[in-house]
Amino acid sequence: MDDRTYTADAEPGDHVTVAGWVHEIRDLGGIAFIIIRDTTGKIQVKFEKDEMDDDLVDTGLSVHRESVVAVTGEVDEEERAPTGVEIVPESIDVVAEADPELPLDPSGKVDAELPTRLDNRTLDLRKDEVKAIFEIRAEALRAVREKFRELGSTEINTPKIVATGTEGGTELFPITYFGQEAFMNQSPQLFKQLMVGSGLERVFEIGPIFRAEEHNTPRHLNEATSIDFESAFYDHTEAMDACEAVVKAAYEGVAENCQEQLEALDLQDEFEPPEGDFPRISYEDAIERINATGELDEPLVFGDDLSTEAEHALGQDVGEHYFITDWPSEIKPFYIKDHDDDEEISTGFDMMHPSMELVSGGQREHRYDRLVEGFEQQGLDPEAFEYYTKMFKYGMPPHAGWGLGGERLIMTMLGLGNIREAVLFPRDRQRLSP
Ligand code: ATP
Ligand code: AMO
């Protein structure tokens, strides 16, 4: 069906049909040009008014910008043309006419605010620098999947309609499920853990998570993409090794395969995959370093969670990706295992970009009695989680894993100011469509 020639493949001497969007129309009097854009680039079409058929010229020059046209003709070398070649048309077919009133300008000459862009994503993604974000996102996920497979893990898909929540800090979205109480899943946490006790042993999932976040911020979504990993017989340090390898693989894939996209975003000079090992800083050292920066009004004490200001102060001080390890047990969820020699300290870790948290993870509590105790200590009813806890009675190996926020990875990788820019159709408090 698609027998057109892509603009990037049109060579001098070829007879082609190129189809795409009218990017620009320039009428210089006796000569006029339209620039056609497709997914591979742009090409000039030349109209010489005195020499060409009037109908052809009229059709070519009366079409509105962003209409879809198919142009058939000869490709000529022309050094004054933007790409060094142009099409001398024999026919032009207006395939889909665009309204002359466009809600945003895909040529980028007129800036649009983010809400206007998100309301008109189809037009917004006609811009090279916006399209580039999603091509980079796709490449990062491809590289991540490849690394997971290299690590010997199997891709899984777990349910998104569930009976219980797991991440205490954020609210659940309730739904009704044939008259029964149900929720949108906040994290594949319990399901991925159940799989390490299965014959799969080491698994990953890239899928949506749903969180009724309290606040509207530039780094929270109500529907996000979680990149999850879980492995039998791993401790928290091995899980951190895997986390570091996966994040580096994402950067390396982009550096290797997305030069054009990085150029569209003007990042070609500054984009560098992280090098060397990510520093591993204990929570205790982290709060000491944060307090020493003098950036906080009140110094942190053991047991405090890190505020956004605290994360920024430490991020500026460290200046690269890093882990915060050995968090106080009381501020980590029930499924995180404590250190055997000190129950006040957990094996939980976070992986940070200098500007924000990207990952949480840890070794898990795999001992049945301790797990059930943990539920009680966090005020959760172990009976509601029986589907999960009972599997810990039938041979659940020690295990560890983590969850990485997909959009935060892309946002920090590309220095985007708002996490919504890394999602095609973001969900936030104000936005339920498109
Ligand atoms: P006018 O009525 O403006 O005199 P014309 O038919 O004389 O029109 P030209 O003088 O050939 O047009 O070109 C007008 C402008 O377009 C010039 O600045 C020229 O450099 C540029 N131009 C001509 N041909 C091409 C081409 N194939 N690609 C890009 N630019 C071109
Ligand atoms: P946590 O709740 O820290 O851990 O989530 C893991 C990572 O997911 C990303 N993230 C979000 N991104 C955008 N918008 C949100 N609302 C949002 N919420 C979370 C962050 C965060 O670091 N079950 C554990 C993981 C584990 O232990 O394996 C969990 O969900 O980048």
C-alpha cells in the first residue's frame, strides 16, 4: 500500500511520488516552493509559474499548510534547495486538506504553551524536537529490554486491576469491579516478588502504574511507566549492580542510535552516558552531607525522609547518579528486609539523579513469619494479602529488586523541565483527555 518514496531516499534522477505534510509555502512571484515533510525529513517542490500547467501550480499554491499531499515528479539536483535536491512536479494530489486555522504551529515559528501542545499532540509531534523525545524514549526502552535479557531475566505482565495497594505513601485509584472493591495497581511489587519463587526466578516488567498523587508537580504523573526488576538469590547490592547496568544501557543505546534526535534537541554536545560506578552513600552519611551544605532551614535527623530540597542539596553536592543505601527501616515499606545485624536499618536503597529520585529497591523479606509481622507493624491486615503471603510458605528464596520511573529516566536524561513532556498523553489532576 505504501509505495511512496521517503523524502530522505529521493535521489537526483529518480522519478518519485513523495507524500507528506505541507511544511511551508513560499511564493516568490514567478517561482514558488512548497516544502513537504515526512517522517524522514523534508524536500522542496518547485513551481515555475510560466512553464508549468496552471492547474498544477494553482493546486500546489492554494493548499493550506499541514495538509497531506502526494507529489509525483522528477528529482533534480539544486544546490539552493535546503537539502540539495528538489522535485519538479508533474502532479500534486491533495490527500487530506488541513484547516487554515491551526491550533499550533508545527514549523515551530510560533511557540505554544505545554497545555496547548498536549491538547494537540498529533500536531505537536510533527515537530522534530518533540518527535525526538519519543524516538529516544523508544530506544531507551529497547536498550533496557536488551540489558534485562542479558541479565537473564524474563519479561512478564502483571495485572493492573488489583485488590490491594502496596505503596503506602501514595493514594490508590478505586474502581468498581463487578460490585467488588478494586483498585488500579500502584506497582507490580507483590506480583513480581511472587515470580521469583516460581520457575522464572528473575523477571522484569515495563508497564503502567497508577497513583492518585496528592500534588501536581513537574515530576509526578498519575499514570506512569514503571521499569521493574526482581531476582531470586540476589541481595540488595546485586540488585543495585543490575540497576546501574540498566540505566547505563539506556544512555548508551541513546548515544549510539539517536544522534539525529539528540541534534534535534540540541543536546549532541552535552549528552554523555554516565561513566564509572555510581557512588553508594549510606542514608546516615547522606543526611550528614545534606546538613553540612547548610541549605535546609532545619537540620535532618535519623528517621526523616528526604524532602525535595534535601534531595537537591545532596544532588548538587554529589553531581552524578548515586545510590542512597541503608535507609531507616521505619520509613521503608513492609516488604523491604532489615539488616540481619541491625533491625533499625533496612536493605532499602534509592537511586538518584542529581535532580531527583529515579529508583527505589531493596532486598525483600522472604521469611514468612517476619513478613506477616511487618504487615501488622505497618497497620496492614495480613489477611487481605493472603494471596501473597501464603506463597512464602512454599519455598520463597531470598530475593531483591527495584522499580525505575520510566518517564523520570527520560526527563533527567534529556533535561526536560516537565515530566509531561516525556509522555504522549499524560494523566494529571487536570488532564483526563486526550
Ligand atoms: P521573481 O518574480 O521574484 O523575480 P523569478 O522567477 O525571477 O521570480 P528567481 O529570480 O529565479 O525567481 O528566484 C527567486 C529567488 O528564489 C532567488 O533568491 C533565487 O535564489 C531563489 N531560487 C530560485 N530557484 C531556486 C531553487 N530551485 N531553490 C531554492 N531557491 C531558488
Ligand atoms: P516507588 O514508589 O519509589 O517504589 O516508585 C519507583 C519509582 O517510580 C517512579 N514513580 C513515579 N514517576 C512519576 N510519577 C509518579 N507518580 C511516580 N511514582 C513513582 C519514581 C520512583 O523512584 N515497589 C517499589 C519499587 C521496588 O521496591 O521494587 C516502588 O514502587 O522514579
